[in-house]
Amino acid sequence: MAQPARLAPRAHLFTRASCLLSKPRPRASRQLELSSSLQQNNARRHISAYGYTQSKALVYSKYGEPQDVLQLHGHSISPPSGTQVVLRFLTCPINPADVNQIQGVYPSKPEMNTMLGTSEAAAVAGNEGVAEVISTGSGVKSVQKGDWVIMKSTGMGTWCTHKAVDESQLLKIDDKEGLTPLQVGTVSVNPCTAYRMLLDFGKWNFRGDEWFIQNGANSGVGRAAIQLGREWNFKSINVIRGRDDKAEEDKLKNELYDLGATHVITEEELMGKEIRDKIKEWTRGGREQIKVGLNCVGGKPGTAMAKYLSSEASMITYGAMSKKPLELPASLLIFKNLNFTGFWVSKWSDKHSDQKKQTVDDILRMTRQGKFKDIPVQECKWDRDTSVDTLRSAVQGTLGGFRAGKGVFVFGET
Ligand SMILES: NC(=O)c1ccc[n+]([C@@H]2O[C@H](COP(=O)([O-])OP(=O)(O)OC[C@H]3O[C@@H](n4cnc5c(N)ncnc54)[C@H](OP(=O)(O)O)[C@@H]3O)[C@@H](O)[C@H]2O)c1
């Protein structure tokens, strides 16, 4: 994906934060009409002669289904001062947690306020993405115009065309050469989660005779884990949900083999009778240990997976896509002394910002070397005139399952 072209300045339109587009107030709608006519005259301009930047953000002021609560809000960003930086977003993924957050069922709740000029207190949705620095305040030291940055932590509201933030909230991508906005915009949640879970919870010797097992193996996290496993010499058993169309299922399995999976099986196969002997054979009668289990599904497939872990192994739960609880037989705790634990990348990044930078840098190094492949995506192009309905429906489908790829906002002419 080519790096988007720089945009030229345009005559200033809004002097103040404007409107919730779906419920325009009279003054705001006049501004909007003026905005549209000028946009037609010069579609590539977004910064005024006075340095104001026009932004649009997907906001919500109450919890609910994305299609019911997301609004597209236009507002104006003043020229940055002090340590402030103005960003133009390039790519933002739509992750399951983003939707859970909008639904109000996610533990971290974003602060809702009227700072962007919304009529009701609102939060900007989205937690991840890559942006380009378009202007900086006079006190900014860590980044400059043209740099690519990602957010230091989650909860900052990334689904917007432009944003003003303090430089302290940003992680600069030191070397963007050879990287695409998709790769950088999706690095900090899924690949970091896979990286930390594999590395921090397994007692590895890296000799090539160790295993991990995971469900949701075709998810963003799962694909990252497979590729990291290949890099670190871990063999993997990867569980996916079967497809009604067997050709489709084989295609998916082959995609994961191409990434470096050692074995790919369906949930049905995992819960069947024959798998026990197969896993015994694959692990040379258990002499090669399955040291880590990564669980983002729960329910029966989660329980079945736990039974194949070796003694003293760790099973890390990081998601609950089946929405079913994980039931564990007492024997796994008593006789195998398994360690059942959880991981949350948001908490981890807040606590370990230095380690986050190292992790991101290492994954991007592998990406540059071609060792980390792009995830399959369903792109939603976000231009200045993209309708709120288009954006909402890209978000709404996220939790549907059996998707061809992760939803990603790709910003064009904004
Ligand atoms: N704890 C953390 O820090 C952390 C960080 C990142 C992600 N996560 C969690 O990890 C999970 C995967 O996230 P992602 O962004 O990698 O996902 P993703 O790329 O959007 O893919 C979604 C995955 O979930 C599976 N899935 C959907 N509905 C399911 C169901 N009802 N039962 C079983 N599997 C189902 C999909 O399988 P199909 O293709 O078969 O539908 C696919 O593998 C999510 O639960 C997410 O919240 C947690």
C-alpha cells in the first residue's frame, strides 16, 4: 500500500467545533453546506490558512450496537501549541474489543466529554491505528512532520480522520521504510498480544522440540502466534472452526500452513476420539511437551484444548469469542498442575511502555524481513465524503464470525 500523498492547505471553514452530523444544529448545518461546496472545489485541502484542521470522528454518547449509536462528528482542530501534535490517520483496524467497548460490555470504558463540540458527552471509538504527524507545537521534541506514530496505550479514540494529542501519548515508528500503513496500524494489539503471551508464559528452551496449542488460530492474534512460533522454533497445533464448505476449510488450513503452522485441526477434530493418538504421535509420545495453550474461544473447545497440555504448562485466556465459560476438570489442576491465567494487552502496555516499544520494533523488524505476513482484511475506505452508514456497517459486522478478513478503515482523501 503506497504512503498517502501529503495534502495541501485550504481556506479555513469552521471556526469552532461543529456538529453531530446525524442531528445537525442550524449553525452547524450551514457550516456543513459551506464545507461541502468548498470541498468540491478543492478536494485535497484540509488545513485552513490559519492552521485549523478539519476532522471527522466516529463518536458515541451511549452504549449499544454500533449501527445504532455511532455518529460521524465533524469538528475543527486548532493549530498545535506546546507539546501538542496534530495527526492524520492512515489505517485503523476494527477489533472485536472495539465493538465490545461500544456495546458497553468491555471493562475499560472511555471517558465521554464534549471537548470535540458534540451536543452530548461523547467518546471517539477505536483503540488502534497508525497516523502521520501533520503539524507540531513549538515544544514538541520526539516527533516531526511526516513521522508515523501509533498510540502508546489503548482507549485514546482512533477512529477519526485527524486528532490532536500530546506527544507523550505517542510511540514513534523509528523506521517506517519498507512498511505499509496496514502493517503498522495493526501491530500494537494482536501481534503484541501473541508475542507477549508466547514469550512471557512459556518455559522455553528454543531447541525446536516444544509445542503450543491455540484456538481461534485464524484470528489476528492466532496468525501472529503461528508466525512467531515459526520464528522462535515452536511447533504449533492450531484449532479453527470448521466450514460447511470443505474446500473453503482446506483453503483456510492451507493459509495457516503457509504461515508456519505445524498442524491445523477443526474444533470438531479436537473434540473427536482420534485426535488423542495423533497428538501423541506428533509429540513423540509426549516427550515433546505442549507448554502453552492460547485460548480466545472458551466453552467446550477451550476445555478440550486444556486436556492436551503437558504437566506444568500454562493456558492463557485472552478472549471469549464463543461467549461460553471455560469449564476445567479438577484433575488438570491437581495432577498436572496446569497454570490457568489471563492476559490483557491494554493493561500490559500501560504498565510496560518501554517493553511495548521493543515488542513493536521487533515485530516490525520481522515484518520488514518478510517473516510476518499481512492479515487478510476487508477494507473500508474512509474519505472526506464517506457516509456514516458505510462506516457503521463496517463496524457492525465485526463479531459476526466466519469472516473473510478483519475490518480495517483505510483513510484516503481526508
Ligand atoms: N486480551 C487481550 O489483550 C486481547 C488482545 C487482542 C485480541 N483479544 C481477543 O482475541 C480474540 C481474537 O481477536 P482478533 O482481533 O485476533 O480477532 P479477529 O482477527 O477479528 O478474528 C476473530 C476470530 O474469532 C473467531 N470467532 C468469531 N466468533 C466465534 C465464535 N462464536 N466461536 C469461536 N470463535 C469465533 C473467528 O473464527 P471464525 O473465522 O471461525 O469466525 C476468528 O478466529 C477476541 O476475543 C479479542 O477480543 C484479546
